[in-house]
Amino acid sequence: GRVPPALAALSQVLRLERSRRTGIMFPLQKLERYLAPGTDTARFHIFEPELGALQRAEALFRSGQGHPIDYVSSAVRMDHAPPPALPEVCFIGRSNVGKSSLIRALFSLAPEVEVRVSKTPGHTKKMNFFKVGKYFTLVDMPGYGYRAPQDFVEMVEAYLQERRNLKRTFLLVDSVVGLQKTDHIAVEMLEEFGIPYVMVLTKIDRAPRGLLLKNVLGIQEFVKENTQGCFPQLFLVSSVEFSGVHLLRCFVAHVTGNLPAVETS
């Protein structure tokens, strides 16, 4: 298997100086410093777990004896999907939003897990299922927009409407370009189906701070004014620098019922 990148483990992040450590673990907190005085930041702090919860979540994403993390199967139709035996989360987003890269980062402590990442947008053409021990399943969905599979809508709508063990959908948005027309369509679909979801802003290492602040505040306002099923807090991630990856692992563990709620309130 591959050697995990240095900052894939919390133990490595905790060795960093305080400012950089905060930026990796809680990117929104770091961004908060640059907001105008009086800006309402309540939505920056809804999910703010303590170190113990982050460490327990990391253990779920670290493969070991008796705790295998495996690619299970791929499917283009629901009758090809594995049985809905475990709590499940799925990741969707525009082609080239960095979805497969983020999933690889989440699974970086299980280097034997093969998450294919391509430089070509629209690489993922099927629903790819990954089983995390006996705890939950994570699904990498095909990207929408450019080079989306011809049967994308049929495949994804069927999954969202029929998958009874689905606990949360993670809607990925490029932090550099913000919400696009296709993202709005995805939001409308999730809202129409009554699916609980959360927005994840990817590639924050590529966004200048001013642009990132503008997009975060704009999307946060959009969520507040236009959504019912979206979790109020945005999650910011960089698959390159591992910013926000540890927090996102913790949120996945939480929504799949694998962390006591008291630790994450």
C-alpha cells in the first residue's frame, strides 16, 4: 500500500504551530479572523468537536486487523447496489470538483483502498461503494455537468429516493468558482426529495483569501435563505493540504451514528 501523506494523521497535525494547526483542523475558524467586526459567525461553530471526538473518528478511517476498509462494488442501477445493511453517506458534485481526490484524502490512512483519481473531468461513471468496517458505507457518485454519464439523472434520482439507509448527502462545491447553475439544480433536487445534505467547499488551497471569504459568506447566505434540508455550517476542505479533512471525517462518523452526540455539540 501507499504511505499516507504526513498530515493525514492528527498526531502529525498536532505537532504544528498553533495557527497552522487551527487552519488544518478548523479552516472556518482561521477564516473568521478576517471578517468585519460584528459579522455573525454562529454558523461557523455549529459542529466543533473536541480532540477526543476527532481522534475516535480518525480511528474509524484507519484500517487495521479486524477493521477492513474496502471498495465493495460499483453500480449503474439500484438493483446492482450492495444491500443497504449499514448507515451510508454519499458524495456528489460537478465534474472536476475534486470529489474523488477528497475521498482519497478521507481514506488516506487506509492506503490499500484504491480510489481512482483522474485529471479528466467526468472520470467517475458509476456509483462506487466503499465499506468502512462494520460501521458505515461511503458512496462516490458520478459527477454532474461536463461529461456526466448519459443516465446520470436516472441513476442519482433513483439512489436518493430509494436508499433508505442514506444518512447524509455531501454536496461538493468548488470554492474558487462558487455555486454554479448545475449546483443550484442539485440543491433543488435534494430539497425536492427532502434529503438531508451538507455543502463542502473544495480546493480551498487554490482560492485567494478574499475570494474564499466572499464565496463562503455568499453560499452561507444562500443556504440560510433558500434551503430547508442543508446543514447550516459549511465545511471547507483541501485534499492537498488536508485542511478540513479531519473535521469532515468526524462529521461523517457523527451522522452515521458512530460518535456520541454529546461530544460533537
